[in-house]
Amino acid sequence: MAESTEQNPSKLKRLKKTNFTVAEEDLIQQLVEKHSGVINGKLTNTVTNQLKKKVWDDIAIKVNSLGVAIRTATEVRNKWRNTTRVAKAVYTTHRSELFKTGGGPAPKQPSSAVGKVIDLMKDTTSFRGIQGGLETESFQTNQPSINATLPEEDASQDLTVRTPLKKVTVQDIHDMQYRALQGKLEIQEKQKVHMDLERNKLELQIELLQKLVGGNSEPVTLSQALASMY
């Protein structure tokens, strides 16, 4: 059984996976930007599924070279997809706050990291569904406040200090969305680990049954029998 596991690395148990670090996330973003033509391109005779898979395999190899953890191409691709979902949610919330009527302070600008993802994905179908398209200019410069400069005679007429009501900020919404998405990812990873353990147990049970049915003279050890039961 040990020999079979060594020949099939995909069957190795992964009891715990280290979270992606900032360095890994930055490298993934840089490599996706470099190969965006293939990753975000439509399938053609030139851009094929095999080519897309090869690009993600290459990206995973470079991410693994950082020495943080061993990431598969699927894990790296899913991490990038999660990042784009968070960026789209932030962008949608930002636009809804930006175009609210009634004045008030300008919405907080997204972080530079999120802004880069939005700018990179602005021409993809995942963002084209947003009405009005993607206007990245709002992420590059702060929105000027309305009536920021008042004539002296107007300013002297109304000096009442108004205490703004406490409300949920855009940053609070971003944090809640991010935590919700991270929670979903953790649940999926735990479910996958459980499935891997169940599959390994079934494979061991099948191997033991084959030895018993085939009349294999090799005795079944106590550790093997216990492993197949739990």
C-alpha cells in the first residue's frame, strides 16, 4: 500500500493546508497579468483548454518555488477566482455608494491590491455583466467632494456643526464579504480533506479483501486491519 501511495502523489493525505501568504497572492496576480491573454481569452484554435491548463501548471510551479507550501494548479486557480469574486463585490458596493444621491462624503477607496485586480479584470466577462461597464478611473483618484469650496458669503451663513449618524461603512461591508468568502473556502477545504481520508480507507479495505479472497499467503497485520476500520 505504501508503494501505491508513493506512485500516486495525488492520494497523499493533506491534513492541513497553509493559507496563501501575501507574497504568494502578489506573485499569482503578477503571473495572471502576464498570461492574461491566455487565461481570460476565449477558446480558439490557438487558445485551448490544454494551453490554459499548462499556464496554470506553470504558475503553480513558480508559486511553489517560494517555499511556503505545495500548491496544485487547481488550488492556485481557485485562489485567483476567489480573489476576483472579492474584487467584484468590492467594486459593486463601491459603485452603489458612489452614485447615491443626496451628497455626503465620498466612499472609501478600495485598497491598491483590490484596485489592481479590478483593473486587470475590467475587460473580462465576469465584470462585463455590471451595468455601465467598469470605470477604473474612480479607483485611481479620490472623488472630489461636492461644493468643496464655498464663497465666503455662503460659508458665513451656515456654520452649524452636524454630527453624522453612525452607520455601516463601505469598509465594514468589504470586511464582512471577505470573511464570508474565506469561511466558504475553509469549509470546502475541510470537506475535501474528509473525502480524501474516506477514499484512502476504502482503498485499504479493498486491498485487504482482495488478499483474503485471492488466498494471498501474506498475513494481514493488526495495523492494516485497524486502519481499514477507522
